[in-house]
Amino acid sequence: MTFAVNENDQMQNGVPKTEFEKSLQHISEQVRLMDQQLTIKVENNILLHFQHQQNEIHFIEMMVERMKGGPSYT
């Protein structure tokens, strides 16, 4: 269902246009902040898992070198 609103309308469904615009801007800002927080959490989680994998790789490389009798990277 679509409502036609021209620039001269002061009310839309009983709500002042300026109040509606402010509410819409507030909701938009909340969504933007939620998106930003989610992005940060996802990036931090990816970084944490990447670092964990890097540590495991380094540990395995050290073990392989010790088995070969080569230098140790401690």
C-alpha cells in the first residue's frame, strides 16, 4: 500500500511529517550502528580464528623441524 505525499503535506496518517522524518532518521541511525557493531564483531572473530590457525601452523612447523633434527624456532 503506497501513500502519495507531496511537499505541502504536513500530516501523513495522523503523524506530522517532521516527526515521521525524525523517527525514520533515528531508525536509520540505529540500523547503521547495529551494522557497524556486527561488522566489527565479525572482523574480530575472523582475526581471532586466523591468529589461532597461524599459531597452530607455527607449532606444527616447529615439530616437523624437531623431527628432522633441524633448527628449533622457539
